[in-house]
Amino acid sequence: MSRADGAKTKVAIIGSGNIGTDLMIKVLRTSSVLEMGAFVGIDPESDGLARAGRMGVPVTAGGVAGLLAMPEFDEIDIVFDATSARAHIANAEVLAPLGKRLVDLTPAAIGPFVVPVVNLEEHLDAPNINMVTCGGQATIPIVAAVSSVMPVAYAEIVASISSKSAGPGTRANIDEFTETTSHAIEVVGGARRGKAIIILNPAEPPMLMRDTVYCLVEEGDTGAITDAIDSMVAKVQGYVKGYRLKQSVQFEHYTDAAPLIAPDLGWNGRGLKVTVFLEVEGAAHYLPAYAGNLDIMTSAALRAAERLAETRQELVA
């Protein structure tokens, strides 16, 4: 259903866990174009559903079937899915034919991968967009920045997050995380080959999210690469305030080690290894500040949905 000119776009969130609840609070507190229309879970005792009810958001513990039965359903334009990869497949089968735009925060990857600062504008017409993974949202912008200067033969990312910030959904989707992120490094980041690793760190007190990005490129302008990375970090900070470089970009000249890493990519054995260290501190809207991995996902999803809503409102106008 099209919204009236100037009205906020109503959204629903499926998944009453940490990610869904944090996203709900972001919509309520920070968005000038989105309005909560429904909050959906399957556990009537979940903290997220209880909190949503206290904040005046219509709720259901009946899952997608419960959402369809809600009187608010017809007015909802965008549905966020913060469940699991397997659940999203089933949810999309139900919702897509009903004309709802889907923003997928799971690794299901039914729709195109989207990292807001890299390729969101290319997929504003897609009925279902996938937000990759927390590691992907943090690191793919860096790979894309390097790719904008020099072709990247190989990119590897290591995402290290606090064990306390990895809930049941994250732990259940570890395999999907590595596969989805690796593929998105290539498709969105522009690397010819990508690899992703996730580490759950049990350190106490809990550590902030840390990400390391390695890119292999041919000999190139290190100053231009650094400038591109700095510019990209500033763009991400536009919606993730706690996103930052941990230290200066590092360069290492290769002579014959690169073919050991990417032997079938036609690498001539000479080039640069670009290393970038990142840190992500969460906004602490609902989750602790150390849960930057969850915060960057909800922040990226919010930015994407706001742009979808703005596009729809422009069409109505």
C-alpha cells in the first residue's frame, strides 16, 4: 500500500531477538522516514516482544502467520527479517507474492548482496535485498575501496567478535556466514577471490568487534589506496558512528609469496599486500557497546530501508 505524501513508511520486523530488538529501537529513536508497524516473534516470553509492547508497537508471537493476521499488515511496505537463513527462505515465500519489500539480515542471500556505501543504489528496485553479514558490512567497503584503485586478486577478512555478542542465530549460521561473506567479497567488493573467517573471542571483559582485511594487488599507488580507504571509512561512519580504523593502512611488498596464496589467478609473484585493521563500537541503543557486530548490521539495514522508503516516496510525489 502506498503511503500518503510526506508520511513515514511503515515497517515490520520479524525476529524478536537481539538484532530485531536493536533494529526496532533504532527505527523508533533515529529514523525520520520509517515507522514501526509490527514486531514479530515466536516466543511470547521474549524480552524483545515485551519491550516492543511497552513502547507501543503492535506485536505478535505468531510468526509470519501472526503478522498476516494483524490489522496493520496491509499498511506495511517494508519487512525486515532478523531470524535465520532457513527461516528467511520460508518467510520470503509467504511475503514476496504479497508485494512487501524485504530487507534480509540473515545469510540466506535470496536477493542481491547490499552494502549501503558500495552498491545500494544499484538495487533499489530489488524486492528482496540481503545485508550479507556483520563481517561483510564491516570489511567489504574496504575491499571495494582498494578495488576502486587497483584490481584485487585476493581478499581475506577476519572478523573477531565477542563471544557474548554471538547469540543462537549467529552461532547457528557460522557456515552460512563464511560462505555468504566470501562470495560477497567477490561480488560486491570486487576481489577475484574472497575468503572470510569469523572468530568468537571469549575474552573478559568483552572486546569490541575487530576486523582485519588483507588485499593482494599488483604494485600501485599506496597514497591513492590510503585515500580511498579513508574516504570509505568516512562514508560508513555516516551511519555507523563507532566504525573506525584501528591504525594506519599497512603495505608489504611481495616478491614470490603471493602465488602461494592465489596460485591460479595469474599472479606474477610481485605486488602489494594491503592490510587494514578496523574496530566497530556499537551505539548501545539496546545492546552493549562491545556488540559492534550486531550494531553494524542493524545500522546498515536501517540505512538501506530508509533509502528504499525515500525512493518510494519520490515516486509517489
